[in-house]
Amino acid sequence: MTEQTVEQQNKQVDQPAKVNLFALDRSGMEAFFTNIGQKSFRAAQVFKWIYQQGVTDFSQMTDLSKALRAQLTEEAIVQPPQVDQMQLSQDGTRKWLMRLPDGNGIEVVFIPEDERGTLCISSQVGCSLNCTFCATARQGFNRNLSSDEIVGQVWNAWHSLAEELGSTGFDGQQAKPGDKQTDLRPITNIVLMGMGEPLLNYEAVISAIATLRDDFGFGLSKRRITLSTAGMVPAMAKLAEDMPVSLAVSLHATTDELRNELVPLNKKYPIAVLLEACKAYVTDKQRQRVTFEYLMLDGVNDSDEQARELAKLLRYVPAKVNLIPFNPVEGIAYKRSPQKRVNRFRQILLNKGIVTVTRKTRGDDIDAACGQLVGKVDDRTRRSERMTSQRVAQPSAA
């Protein structure tokens, strides 16, 4: 090896990594510009270029000086995850497999409806929890996503859909005639319901949500962003103070005994504690409810008595219940409740005054439905290996 080659390698090692601007909310970007000797107002300019115009090449940011554009090229990047694959369902649902620099893959799902477009994004590579009905849980866990990897998912999907729907930028001011999105925006709602438990990746998720809500970012209101949790009670209280977006809670059972089996986190934060935290989350918030997700499992949690018990549990919490048909997952023995049973369960809740809807299954032909996301996870927990070697236990009846 030549002396010049060694010197070049040492220089590369010493060279600091470029900052990915997707990782910075607006206050973070203002600090970045101040640190490089620029005025903080440059953050708003660059935010608009990235999120409203979809521009990631600094050389095209024409209201910045040539010197600043050159400086940014040296010190920063705007780099979303790589899109490896996009699948289109018969019902219009889209699922992207996005590749991260370390080789892991995450899945992102877009669900179009007549008056809204909902994007489901991931917060972890795999999931550190072990809910027994979930395909993501069977993949094990590798790591938390960084804030740039979370924001980058939205940017990728928004950019792709904006081009497809014909809007000129992420503000969605133009669209082709006949588009079903009456809002003219390709994405109107974002849910953190993909891979992972968002509240176990708190700081990165909060930073990403700040960009989603920023007027110069994606410009979504707090009511159009929903965070789904299995019940991380302390973080729920902190979320209410820091970034009070819409909250969804994966409940799925009416007794601690059954929920301990379905959602093992319940052993740490049992139902009574969880419901108190939910009640506190929406205290003094007008017209806001907690959405309780309830997966309908045949012969496990779908009896008339369990419906009445659920209504009793929620009588003091401003609540909406989403009944979710179970989506088949290879190696998991639960079965979907028959439609008549789901209808009966819903009617009991409605009769008790609980707002209740049955979620329509979308994207199941491309494994994009609730509980089916798997991505590509380098499992550090060895959970996937253990599950492969063990016979899947039969679910118990309630």
C-alpha cells in the first residue's frame, strides 16, 4: 500500500459524516445553520425546498447563494431510504419496501379512500415487543429508526404519489381532473402503526412529528397524525405534554389475563393503569377521543360478554373503538372472527353508547394489512430464530 493511499484513507476516516437534513426539525435546522455560520432564517428556505418543492439537490435551491449551496453540498445531504420495491393491491393500496443503509428493510403502506389518503409508517426495524398475533413481532428486533429514516419514509411516499396524482408539489395545489383525493393532497393522514412501538423510540418520533406538523414541512394538523401504542404509559403522559397528536391504543382484550397473553406489555402496565393514562391524555381536550384498536379473534376475545365488558371498561374514557378483522399470518394460529360475530360485537358496543366502527381490510393480497408488515429485519434478539424452531402454541380461549 502506498504512502499516498494510507494518507487518503486516514483523511476519509477523520472526515466527519454529513448531516442528513431529514433528521432535523425546523428548530434543529436553525441550529445547524447557526453552527455553520449562517443566519437561522435559512432553515425556513431549505425546509420549503425539501418539503414543499420536493428538491433534495442543493444546487437547485436557487434562492440560496452559490457559496451557501456549495457549503451545504460539503456538509449536508438530504437522503431518504432507498425504495427497493413497490407493490400495488387490487384495492389501490400501495406498499413500499424501503432499504436502510445498514441493509435492514422497513415497510410503508398507503391506503387511498375517496376523501383521504392515509400513510402508515414505521418507527423501528422490527419490534421489541412480542404481541402474539403480529407478523412484525415474529421478525424480532434490530434497532430504532432515526428521525431522518422516519421522515424519509413520508417524503418517499409523498413524492411518489404527488407525481402519480399530478400535483406540482407537496402542497398539492394542482391535481389531474378526476382524482379521487378531494383534498388534492396525496396524503391527508399519517399513522404511526407500521413496524415497531413508536413510544419506545420517543425522541426520534417526536422530532419526525414536528416536521410532519410544520407549516414549512408537511403541514399536517395534530388531528391528522395518529400514534399507535401498545400501552407505554409513562411515554403517553410525556407525549400529551410534548406533541399531543391523536392517540390509538392496541387493547384487544378486556381482562389482564387475556391481554397478558396477547400483549405481554400488559404485565407491566395492566388495563386499569392503561385506561387511566388514556383518560388523562384527553382530559381538557375538546372533541378528542382515544381510539382503541380491538383485533377480532375467533373464540378468543369476541363473545357477547366480552363486548359488554369492553363497554363497561370504556364508559369513563372518551373513546372510539376500531374492530379489526384478524389478517392471516403464516405460523400464527389465531383465526378471524366470522362477520356475523363482528357485527354482533359492534352492535352491543353501539347500544352501550360507544362509537364503534369495523375497519375494512385493505391490501391483504400484498400482505399490507394490519399486523402483516414484516420488512427485512436482521434480528438481534434471535426471536425469529426461536419462533422458527418452536411449534406455534394454540391460542387460548377466553
